[in-house]
Amino acid sequence: MKERVPFVLGLLVCLLLLSILLSLGYGKNPTILLNGWSVDQGFWLVLKKIRIPRTIMAFLVGSSLGICGVALQSMLRNPMAEPYTLGISGGASFGVALATITGLQQYIGMWANPVMGFGGAMLSVAIVYGLARKKSFDPNNMVLFGIVVSLVFSSFVFFLFCLVDPDKMQVTLMWLMGDLSSLDIAFIPAYIPLFVVPSLVMFLFGKELDILSLGKEKAQYLGIDPPRLYKGLFLLSSILTGLCVSSSGIIGFVGLIVPHVMRGFLGASHTFLLVGSYLGGAFFLIL
């Protein structure tokens, strides 16, 4: 398995570059792929304002969901775990729905959905964190707490939908379905380091995740402090997922399926699995 790791990672890099090229070239306007370099000024405007921002956000969100899925599946020892398992999507949805019904967009404009989405996500994280702390961050209890918090916030969202104007509700529903083009491009320079820094920190936990996947008791025997590691991984994953939701809405499936696909090609070593899922998640979402 280890012998083919360099080949698989190299192939992922090539596929990622190909998907970026396709994303930049695909659309209604003439493309470089079809017309060579003889394109009008309108194409460069579309490229700058629409396709490059869309591709950057797809890269950041897809890669972040991929590594968060790896961390949570290992930490919770649950193959069905994914970035929204801990109730983050429910809190973010509530934040955006609340921003819509209160007309917050009229006061703070383009900041409304990202700020309220991230704020709602962090609210749900704080609730799950507080509950899990009382149970020493037991993985089974964390999953249960996340499900309960998500259901409660989802109920609040449906209640707010009963009060909101139908036109505004449609905009909110589009965001909740996941939309890579909804974020104002002015946010992107600030979002890049916010996504990249936690991702780089996550790469440092490869060996710890290998040990943690053996179980809480065995991890303690091998010198790992599971509650402390659970706490750190939980916060990193939550911040990354909250950023994903605030920037592009709720995009499921990536954080669940990409780690499983990569595990089939790269094996169980989390050092390689984190890198593979980062590249694979970005490639998958861009494509």
C-alpha cells in the first residue's frame, strides 16, 4: 500500500490541476479551451468576477470538508461521521434564517449571511462542547449531543420559515442547499488564510489520529491524552466547518465520502490520508 502512495498523491495533484482548468474554462462565454487566446474583454471580466472566485471557494471548502471528515471519523470511531455530525449545520442554518427574517442584510449588507452563519455554527459548537466536556468528550455522547442540537436548531429554522417573506425564504433555501457563488468576492482574500491555517495545523495530527483510532484505552497506554486530543480536533474541525458553512452554505457528502474513497487507495495511515483527502475533497468539489 505504501509503495503506491506517491503515485496516488501525484495523480490527485494532476486531477486537481485539471479540474481547476475545467472550472476556469467552463461556462456560456467563449473559453480559452475552445478559442485559444483570442477571447474578448468580457471573458476576462467573467473569469475575474465569477470563475476564479468560484474555483477558489470550491478548493477551500472541498479540501476543508475532506480533512474534517477524516478527523471526525477517526475521533468518533464512526464511519458515518462527517463535518456536520456535531450540529454545526443546524446552528449555521438558524443564524442565516435569523439574519433573513430580521432584515439584517439592510444594515450590514454582504456581511449578514457569513457573520450570522458562522455565529450560529459557533453557538451550536459551544453547546455541544459544553455538554461533551461534562462527559470527558466521550465520542458516543458527542455524536448524540450533535444530533440533538442539530434537530433543535432545525426546528427553529422551520419555525422562522413560517414567518419570513416567501421571496426571502427562497434566497435562504438556495444558501442552505450550498452555493459557491453567493459569497461576495471581497471576502475571499480574508477567507484564504482563515481556511489554510487550521488545515495546516490539522496535518500535524496524523500520528495521533493513528493511535486514537485504536480506541481510548489503548491511546492512553501509548501516551496520548484522548480528552485533550478530542478537544483540539473538535475545535479545529468546528472552526473549519463553520467557515465552510458561512461562505458557501451546507455542502454535504464531500466530508463523508471522500475520506472513504481515499482510504481505499492510501490505506489507514492518517498522515497520508489527511493529505489525500485534502486534495481529493478539493478536486471533487471543483469538478
